[in-house]
Amino acid sequence: MAEKEKKVRNSENAVQRYFRETSGELRKVNWPTWPEAKRLTGLVLLVMLIVGVFLAGIDYLSGALINFVLGI
């Protein structure tokens, strides 16, 4: 009977332990400063724009090639 109670206690505390450990890990995170976050956000947006234009170009060229091959 004691083992059964021990298992119940461990399962009840698992959620509490998860949140306690998670909050402890989040305190260790080195968060970026506001200027750093703005700069990195701009960089991400720029890279997304470049990749989007590149993929649009590939899409257009492959569509034109298929149309040329099929004679459409």
C-alpha cells in the first residue's frame, strides 16, 4: 500500500516540478536587449524577403520552362 501512495505523490508533483524547473531555466536565459531584438528582427525580415524573392523567381522560371516544353 505504501508503494501505491508513493506513486500517487510522484504523479501529483510531476506538474509542479515541471513548472518549477521550467521557471528556473527561464531565469538563466540571456535575453537580448531591446536594440538587439530590433536589429535581429530586421535581419530576419530581410532574409525572409530575399528568400521569398528567390523562390518566386525559381517558381516563375520553372513555370515558364514547363509552358515552353509543353508548348502552351
